[in-house]
Amino acid sequence: MEFLNTYLLSIVLAALFANIAIALYGVFFKPHYIKKLIALTIFSDTANTFAIYLGYRRWTALGSPRVPVLVELEKDAIREFTARAVDPLPQALVLTAIVIGLAVVLFLVFLGYVLYGHYKTLDMREIKKLRG
Amino acid sequence: MRSIELVVITVVVLALALLIAVAYENIIPSTAVRKVAEFYLYAAYNPFDLREYTAMSPEAVTSIVWDFRGLDTLFETAVFFLALIAGMALARGLYRETPQFKSEGLSLIVKSVTKITAPVIIAVGVSIGLHGHLTPGGGFQGGSVIAVAPMIFIVIFSVYFVLERGVAPSKMLVLRSLGLAGIGLTSVVLFMIALLRGSFAYVFQNMIKPGASISMPAEISGALISGTLWFFNFFEMLAVAAGFSMAFIVVVLMRFGKGE
């Protein structure tokens, strides 16, 4: 059981790395601006998942980790909660990062719109040729 | 060329997999990291032992976002604000808020379903936002959910339908500014009160801190609101929902003139 848990977590981690590789491939080699943008969102989402994953650990002998939300407002419940809940700090950082990421992607969409208005194309190979 | 790219990607993936396999023990952060998490979890809601440090919120994530690391979130809100302002600056002069022509939209079935589901989406968003200090969620998530509703209306009906109903970018800008002003006011309200009363309080203070005995109400008539957290969540929800609605509408409205 211990091995199985470790193995499943390793698969998740490896899949995240593969996702990063695919996203970087998309950002660097896809010629179209919108496709680059999509690859960029995949990259940022992968990074966010990775951060969440860092917070999740089988820390304790008390069993599986639990959500960092206190259900019973009692003294004993708080002690058990402290021992078992996952690290809330990465979650707090990711929560804001997602919204900021969305806002930045919206900015890039606006930028792409202006780019299209200027060059009449979003193909990066064409834009590189035009120079100015 | 394509085969070279494929080989590079494959090698990267295989190397990283090997790295994980070899260094698995070291990828897991050491238990020293856990001390920080334990403090946050212990202090999130603890009126019994840590009255001078607790945020009085059962939701540890929200207590970090708006209390323990509130200044971080304030600056992240500033980044959000600046990104949208930059986008609006790029769009300036490229859109008109007056409806240009009548449009039909999709079929009656889709429209009816949208009219039923859109209020539900908004209600869910508000619920997520206002219960942010009790359950998973908060202003950011609630605002993002609310912003889905105008987007659906734009797709199903048309952007002019949304404009005719009064959801114009300029009004959204006002609403968003109100939200941001609310966040600013909430962060200094205790400081101002303390100045008026001649006592001492920190900026961004929520509950009692050592040396600053003034506090926001943790609950109002039995309902837990966790002091500033509820207000921060509310105003952040307003700012995020209005900001994203504005950006979506403007993206769809942007047109280049015939001259270009």
C-alpha cells in the first residue's frame, strides 16, 4: 500500500513534468500567437498544480491528510486539525496566482488583437519577416 | 527538424523521470517546512490559546490570504488591476459602447436555458465569495464565477444584448474601482479608528494583536464574519467580477476601422 501510494504520486509528478515539457514546446515552436497563448496557460496551470502538490504530504501517522478547513470549532478539533491538514500556504499563493494569470492572459489577448490590427496576421513567422 | 524537436522533448521527459526516480526522497520537502504550516493551521481559528494571533477564520487558506499575508494579496490585487488597465489602454478608441446593430443570437431553447441558469451562476458565485471565511472559496473564486454569467450571455445572445441591459464597460469600471477602494478602506479602517481614539493599531490589522487591543468584530449576532476577512472577500469579489466582465465585453466589442 505504501509503495502504491508513492508510485501513484510519482506518476502525478512525472505527468506534471511532461506537461511542462509539452507546454514549453508549444510556447517555443507553435507559430500561431493564440496557440502560444494556450500553451502558456497550460504551463501556468501546471506550475500551479505543482505548487499545490508540494503542500500535500503524508506527514502524520494519523491517517490521510485533510482539507485545511476547520469544521468543528472546538479545542480538541483544532489540535487534530493542526496535525492532519495539508499545508495551506501553497494553496493561498496559487489561489491568487490563478486570477492574476487570467488577468495577464486577458492582457495578452488584447495585445494579440492590436498585433492583428497592425500586421493583419498572427503568424509569428510572418511577423518576424515583416520587421517593423 | 520536426524529428529533432521530438527527440529533444523525449530526452527532457526521460531525464526528468530519471531525476524523479533517483532523487525521490529529496523532492519531498523536509519536515522543517511543516512548522510554518502548523502555525498557520493552529492560528487560523483559535480563540482559546492564541487570542492575540488568531484570524478567527475556520478556513486556513482565506486567513492566510487576507490576514497573515494580507499585504501580499493587496499587491497581487494591484497586479490584477494593472494588467486589466494595460489591456483597456490598448483597447482605447477601438470600441464603441452604443449598440451598432440588432442581432439574433442562438435559438430560443438555448436562450431560455441561459436565462434560467445565469441567475443560478451568479448566486453560486456570490455564495462562494461571501462564505469565503467559512468554506473553500473567497473573493477571487466567487468573482471569477460571477464573471462567467456575462460571458455566457455574450456567446448565447450577443454583446449588444448585454450592453442594452446596462452592463457597459464604463459602469463595470466604476464598480471595479468601488471594489478596490473598499479593499483600501478596509485595510486602514482599524488604523483610522485607533488614530481617532488616540490608541494604537496596525494597518491591515484584523483581530487583537500584541500591543494593539482594538479589534474588528469576529462575529455579528452569532454569525461568524471573521472581522476584515468578510469585507475583503466582498470587495474583492466585486472588483474581480466587474473587472473580468469589463474585459470580456471589451474584447468582443473591439473593432478596427475600415481605414486601417
